[in-house]
Amino acid sequence: MRMRLSAWPVTASLLALLLLTVSCKNKASKNPDANKKAVVGTSLLDSATLIHDLAALTTEAMAGRETGTPGNQLAREYIAKRYDSLQLKTPDSGRFQSFPFAPKQNPVIKGTNIIAMIPGSIYPDQYYVISAHYDHLGIKNGQIYYGTDDNASGSACLLALAAYFKQHPPKHSFILASFDAEEKGLVGSRYFVAHPPVDSNKIVLNVNMDMVSRNDKNEIYASGTYHYPFLKKYVDSIQTMTTVNVLTGHDNPAQGHDDWTNQSDHYPFHLSHIPFLYFGVEDHPDYHKPTDTFDKVDKGFYFRVCNMIKETIVLLDKQEKL
């Protein structure tokens, strides 16, 4: 019997083995220099820590991270400790942003966003919100819904970006937002947009990540350019710097159910006329199933995607005004 990797102890030797034995399913992954070309001409994210965080957020102890559960609290504490260890600034309103969750159904349960900040070196009064939700579906019928791709992948990538930009200070101020209760109807991000830790008029962009670790075609979508065409040039520019195929789309209302505009935490920003870029893969067979587990992730693809997102943010940060 093969043991589920998400239940294994996370050790340095295991992480090294995982990175060396990645099963590559696409042409780019077969290239031995693919990880080196994750982003050309710039330093890379810490791959070991990225995979460590992904594994940690998908253990049995996290139990699917459903809002209001002990597993969700464990995930919240883990993320907050990582922000604290990086010595990231805490907003005046605090590291944790609690909000009522379905008060008509259960007034006791509350959700909690986790917020960190990196002050801008040149444009400190212009804020980019970089976000990912950390909650998932929890336990159903005795089965854990691990939510590795959805959305431990975005959460671990957000932690890697936080570490990178702490070491490489951005020109604009960054708000790192780990949202709760996305699976319950974007509750955490809706609350954040309605109660931002800074003047909402100073928030100029949202970069959201939700499901960024799995695709057999070596593809990921950067959605939002239909609504905000000026962002497309940044997506086009990044394609020359990564082996991942970065596509645009899934953001046109004419696409019906294939329109992802209202499908994740970027939507409340869009409703408030704040431009967004949403990075995500198309659904796979394990979407919203107990089988969305750590062992299914193509670690090489995931590493390249997170570096591509990082470099896209770097390009956006170079602009005085978007």
C-alpha cells in the first residue's frame, strides 16, 4: 500500500527526495534545466521551504482546514508564525482580521484572515494586495478533503513570495492576505475589501492565487486581462521568461460557466473597481475531492509557476502607476 505523502513527517531528507524524484509529465518538466529557467535573470524562490510549507498545510492534523475547525486554526497559526518569523509588519488593526461567518446559521463561528505588510520603498502609499485563501472543505463522511491544490498551493506560494519580497523590498507597499472562508462564498475577502487595513483608495491591484500546482499540459491561466486590458502586456512579457505556458482567458462573461471572474477572492476587489490578476489552473479530476493530495503535485511545475508569479509581480512593481 502506498502511504499518502501528506501524512508523512516532513523532514529535510524527504523534501530533498521529493525535489529530486519529481514525476515530470510535460515537455518542460523533462528539461533538466527547467527549474533553473523558472525565471530568467533573477533570483529564485526557496524551493525547499516552498515544498515544506505545502506539505505542512496538507497534513492529517490540518484535517482539510475548514473554517471554524481546529484544523483551520492550526493552519492559521502556522501561516501567522511564518509571517512573524519573517518579521513582516503587522497592520495597525492586527495580524488577525476576524469576521462573522454565516451568523444566521451559527453566530459562534468566526472566520479569520491573516494579514502582513511590506512597506514600499518608493511608493509607500500605493498598495498591492497579494492573496490566497487557506481554508478548504474539511471532513465529509469521515474523509479528509486535503485541498492541496485548492488552495494550500496558493497559500504556500504566498509565504514564499512574502519571504522573497522581505529580502527584496518592493517599490510599492504589499499587503499579504491569507483569506479564510473562500469556500463558503468568498466571505473573508468580501470582509477584507469592506474593512481594509489601509485606505481603500490606496489599494491599486490584487494578485490572487487559487490552485496553482497541477496541470498535465504545463499551463496556467492569468485571468483578469479582459476586464483590465492594460495588464495583458505584463502577462505577455513574462511568457518569454518561463517554461510554463501562461494563458489569458476565463474572464469574459460571455463564456458563461467558464468565466472565473466571480470564482475566487479577486471578485470582491473587482466589484470595488480594483484591478486584479488571478492565477489558477483549470479543474482536474481531484478538484474538491479527498484525492486532492500532496503526492499528486508536480513539484517542478509548481516551483516554476510560483517563480513566474513572483516575476510578474516584480514587473508590475516597477511601474509608478498601473
